[in-house]
Amino acid sequence: MVDDILTPAEGVAGSGDRAPREGVGLCLSGGGYRAMLFHVGALWRLNELGWLPRLSFVSSVSGGSITAGVLALKWQELRFGENGVATNFPDQIADPLRALANRTIDVPSILTGIITPRKTVGDRTTALLRQHLFDAATLADLPDDPRFVITATNLHSGSLWRFSKPYMRDWQVGRVSKPSVPLAQAVAASAAFPPVLSPVTLEIDPASWDVIESKPREDLRPWPPRKIKLSDGGVYDNLGLQPVLQRCATVLVSDGGGHMSYEARVASDWLQHLRRILTVVDNQVRSLRKTELIEDYRRGTFSGAYWGIRGDMSDYLRQAQKPVADALSAPFASTMELAAIATRLASMDAATQERLINWGYAISDVAMRGMVESADRPPRFPYRRGVPA
């Protein structure tokens, strides 16, 4: 497996290869519970196609990191057969994440941060994720292969912060080898949606930092830092692309992210106006990353497939490079309704959960069969109700 290297090459894509590309990278975007469940459906179909054991890297951000965290923690429990299909995927992956989707995390975390001086929003989010999903697991409990990389944004440097089993790091600040950070805290940092759930403060023993360069940057004072304030990984890269772009031969991207809606009346007060400006900036960054990703597919920089929660099934069928005779039914009006669900860590009913999982399953199926590997259409959805309400 290609290892990570500290480098300033943190651009969108096409920065040049540092080593031969190898392996398969899977990126799981942000988008709250909406994305979390959409990705469950995509993983469900990838499992049936025998692609989970073929993964080399799983890079995640925000809501996608909740899904990735469960996949990583349960990886050794998955019973893969000779065909590469885990027969217990629903029990080990889908069921725990659906149980979490029955609970609201964001509001209790925010209220705790307001009324409890010694407990921050990040502390409460971490505690709830520990209670309902990750227990006492740390980054050391992640598998060696595939490499799971949970991303957040370092608010000090403005760079991507990467949590993984071998190390956590920011290319500008440095690296901590074999971190013992709780998995719940890493996921909470990745999902610290600003401004309400951000930041998550990471306390680091100064002696644990690796000195990567003999002379740190002049503005990195004090160094080594004792605390790092982290925000949602989507602030930097909502698709979670950066850890895999320059190393993987095949890149699969599941995008459950939100969309900037049209506003007929734009507020003039500085707070609401600033919110709108930041939304525009965020939307532009997301659009740029997606555009560069598609161009890299077309240029042959790497192979793979992208599927998005706002996609139109008919477009995927029309643009398929491999023959795809038919697809599971996913009416555009129904999928747009699912895509419009707010980016929150808020409970949702069972019917909506199943529809989101079914939609992620259906669109990833067409993307994989049309762009990566020919296969038969699945006979049914994971859940009987399908995609329409």
C-alpha cells in the first residue's frame, strides 16, 4: 500500500504523482444523517458486488465519517465469503447506523455547550457517539487494511487534519504516530458542522509530536502545540477526496452532500448576510472539487465512479460507458425530496431511513455497473418500500 507523505501538495487534483497509483479508494462525503444513510446504501451495493475487500483506502468526512467509523470498527466482524461478499453486512453496519438515526445528537450537544461551562459542544457530541456507536474504541482499533482516514479541518493552519491508525497529521504542523485518540472524538471532529457543532478541541501531549522538518515554519509558535481546534472536514473538502487523489488507481466517490438553494430575498443584516456569503463560498469549493474529479476520470488520471444524492438516474444510464440495460426505480421527484433533507444529526423516521438507504443503493449500482464493472441488475432494494414516499 502506498504510504502517506507530508507534502504541501494539497491542491484539488492533478498535482502530479509521487508514486505509482495502486489500490481502490472510497470517499464518503459529508451531509449529516442524510449522507450517513445514503452511504449505507452505497456500501450495501458495493458489498454485493464484492468490492469491499478490494478497498485500500476509505476516506471520509462529516456524516460520511460516522458511516466509515462503524465500517472500520466492525471490519473484523464482517464474514466475507469466497465471492468477497459479507453475509452479515446488514446486522453489523446498517442496523447500528439506523439505530443512531433514531436519535438526535446535534440539539443536545448544542444545549450542553450553552448551559454547561466545563462541557463544550464537541465534548457532548463525542460522548453521544461513544455511548451509541463506538464505546471505548480508539484509532488503534481500526484495521490495518484497508486504511481508514477520517478527515477534519485544522482551524489553526487551514489545512486538512487526518486521523488514521498509523498517525494523525496536518502537513503544515506535523504528525503524531500511533495516536490513542477515541474513535468517537475523531468522528465528532470530522462532523463538527460550523458554527453550531464546531470546534472540537484535541489535546495532544507535546512529546508525542514527530519532528518532520528540522525547522518548523516561523509562524508555528508555540510548537509543538498542546491543543488543536478542529472543525468539520467539509470546511476543507466535503467529498473527502484529498487522501486518495494522488495515490489510488481507482477512486469511488459517494456524495450525499447538500446543495445551495435559490433565495428570492437575501437578508441585509450582517449575520444572515455573512451566512449567505459563506454558503456561496462553500458551494463554489464543492463544485470545483466535483468538476476536477470528473475531469480526472475523463483524462484517465484514475478510473472509478462518482454518484451523488442529487443525481438523476436517467443521466447515469445515458452516460454509462458500459452497457446498463435497466435500473431500480428511483423517480427524480422522490430522490430530490430525499436530497433536500436538512444537513443535521437529527432523528428521522424509519420510512425516510429506508428510502435514503435504497436510493444510495440504486444510484451506486448504476454508477458502478456503468463506469467500473459490468454486472446484473440487483433483483430488489434492501428495503421493500423502494425510493418513493
